[in-house]
Amino acid sequence: MTQEKASKQKIPLYAWVVAVVGALFYGYQFILRICPQVMNDEMIEAWGVDVASFGFLISLYYWSYSVMQVPAGLLLDKFGPKRVLSLATLGCFFGLIGLALATGPWVAGLSRFTVGFGSAFAFIGALKILGNWLPSNKLAFATGLVMTMGTICAFIAGGPLALLVDLFGWQLCLYTLSGGALLIAGAVYFIVSDRPLPSHFKGNEDYIKEIKKENPEGDRVDVWSNLKIVFKNPQSWLAGISLALLYLPLACFAELWGTPFIMKCSGCSRPDGAGITSLLFIGMAVGAPLFGAWSDRLKLRKLPVFVGITGILVSFLTLLLSAPSQVYVVGILVFLMGFFVGAMLILFSIIRENNPSSASGLSVAFGNFICMIIPGGIQSLIGFLIVWISNGEPGANVSSYSLHAYQYALLIVPVGIGLSYISVFFIRETHASQRKFSHQSKD
């Protein structure tokens, strides 16, 4: 009953403002995640490494990001997003400074690891804020809007950032990005509160009451009980594996190897290649909220995900196997791929709804842990495969390898997407409602 009441309440403007501020950090870390693809040649030269080693160093972001997911979820559940997110941005700040100053692989690797450490809190923190401030039947749509924020920033990390790198140099761009961490920390600290307060909604106290009834988390969180439930829940694992497989187009194509592949098949410049690759994120910006709203309206989670998987597979295989030379054809296929990838965000609603509401941060963190650690390994593997297919001969930069090498190495992505059909099939349908557990209070 409480969910129906909350859903009829008009969501106050301040709740959306807090949600947008929470999403800023997620959008920012998307820029940090993707920026190496437009600085790859400069970083390879500055750090004295080859393409395979570069792929490994960049993938360290995913290793620290993944390892920190569960601790991040526990910290967010225990201490709230305001303090935790404000501090997490410092990891990004120091990591970026280290990347700009690095002259060898050890400092570069440690710095990239540190950036991932700080970024690990961004997405979980954004969803924690949404769960505390919005009714559950708006979460899939709101999660799509968070992804839209990320994809807008990801677009900035493509063509526009490539142009800035060419104009001002990669190190100055990294220093500028480090300043963004401090600005976001201030915005989170002064605007966000962990949960809605009466002072935020004078005259609309009923909204706060219904949100608190729907998500009766309070200040006391049974950390170990929630940890056991989330880890022992097969739905957590199935949703996490599905997320990881559907994230491969982003991690392996959009965030690292897509730009050199597009440069090879279309013969375009690096800024143009990065701009075309960024169309995947524009497609996600359109697709994520639409798939989320469709899922909320249908009160079905799995059907939209199956539609998304099919669309990803068709568009990616068409791009990879045909390798069209026409730039507009490449752009259309990349956009469509991103549009259908937007459906993967529904899986975060599924994992949250299949676990206790008091473990919302932890459950999303667990799914994100699996989502990131698998693509991180495959991202690095593709770099080694490119070198291996080229008879093990290291090139001076990413442009030294053939289109043939990129095509065969990237085939691992559609294989993973195809496997996601199996994992999603066994996921429990939630019908857009929060599952109740025995230790939770009943409405």
C-alpha cells in the first residue's frame, strides 16, 4: 500500500536536485574511466610501455573499482552517501595527479588503481541516494537518468576531450580534470543529505512519511545479516553476471579499443574516431531512461532486458564483421548498440528489488563488483590478443595493428553478450516491487 501512495505523490523538485547532484560524481568518473582512449599514444610514450602492457595498466582501474564495490556498499549503508561520496572524490584527485606526473609503469599503474578506488563509490552512491529519496516504482527510470548523466560526460570524454588533448596536451587536461573532483566534493557536501528531512519539504511532509515507510532503513543497519543475505542470494550472482556480460561493449569497445578499430575500418582521424565511439554513450543516454520507463510501466524487468540483449548482439556483430568504411554507417551502428545497452540498467533495479531494502547499497555494490571485475580482465585480454594475432610483434602505438587483429580480438564481446541470455533467463522477475525479507518490518 505504501508503494502505491508514494507513487501517487508528486516528487518534489528538491528530490530531483539531490538526485542530479548525486549523479554528477557518476558522470565525472565516466570521464576518468574513458579518457585514456584519447590519450593512449601519449601515455604509451610517456610510460615506456607497449600496447599489451598499456591495456593492463588501464584495466587496473577496474580491479580496484571491483574490489572496492562491497566495502563501498557497506560504508554507504552504514554512514550514508553524503560523507562517503565527499571523501571518495579525493581518490580521483590524487590518482589523476599521479597519472599526469608518471614517467614509468609503476607510478602509472598505482595512480590508475587509485582513480578506480575513488570512482568505486560513484554509481552505488548515486543509486543509494535515489533509493532514499524516490519511490521504488520510479527507480528504473531514475537509474536511466543517472546513466544519461554518465553518457553525456562520456561523450565529453570522446571527441571534445580528444580535441583538447591535441590543443593543450594530455597532462594539462588531467590536471584540469583533477580540479573537477574538488568541485563535486563541495556540491555533494553542501547540497545532499542522506535522507529526506522535513525542512526540505515544508508543506509536503506526507511524501517523506511514505518514502520512509517504503524504505524503512532507519539509522540501524544489520551489516552482517545483510552481507550474508546478499552473498547467499542466487539472484545477486545471476544479476551481477548478466551485468558483466552486457557491460562488455562499454568496457572493451567504447572505453578503450573502439576508437582504434573505427580509425582502422573508416580511415578517420583520432578525434573523429573518438567522436563516433562516443555515439554509443549518446545511444545509452536515449535508451536507458526509455527502457527504464518501459519496464516501470509494464511492471516487468526481464522482457526489456531480453530485447536489449538482442539489439546489442545484432548491432555489434554487424559492425564488427562488416567493418563498414562509411563513417555514417559506423555511427548508426554504434548509436544503436548504445541504445540497446541502455537496457542493462534495469538489472540494477532487479538486484535491489531481490534483496532487503536496508541492503540497497550493498546489493547494488555486489552487482557492480561482478559487473566490473569480469570486463576489466577481458579488457586487458583483448590487448594481449591483438598483439598475439599480430604474431606477438609490439607496435609503436595502437594504430600500428591491423583491422584484422582488432576484429578477431573483439569477437570475445559478442560471445559474452550471447551468454547473457542464459543468466537473465534464470533471474527472478520482481514486477517492479521490493521483495520483503523476514528481518524487515512489515508495512
